[in-house]
Amino acid sequence: MRLLVVYDIAISESGTKRLAKTAKICEKYCTRVQNSVFEGVLDGSELTRLLDELKKSIDKSHDSVRIYHLA
């Protein structure tokens, strides 16, 4: 499936590390389109791994990650 991954990481002392880590995770699975926007073609297991890694790297109370399925 073709996906668009978009994130917004709150910038703070710890946010800078989360931002770099989130970008690195996205680059493993997708191609950067803009600073915080990635596009990729992933199968179900790759999407599951991407989601698991992102959940571990962000602070849900301050950060946002959106994944859109493209036609």
C-alpha cells in the first residue's frame, strides 16, 4: 500500500532527540518528500513495524504522527 507519513514533534530539550529519531525511523521505510513528510510503499508487516517503532519514539502528549493511505 502507498502511504504518506506526516509528523509534528514538539521542540524542547528532549524533543530534538525525538525529532531526529522519528525522521530516522521514517527514512528506514519511506522516502522524504518534505521536512516532516515521507512517502512509501509498504506491505502490512512493514507498516506494523513502522507503527511500533514510531509509538516507542514519540511523546503522545506532545507529538503527532499521521499516516494516510494513498490511492
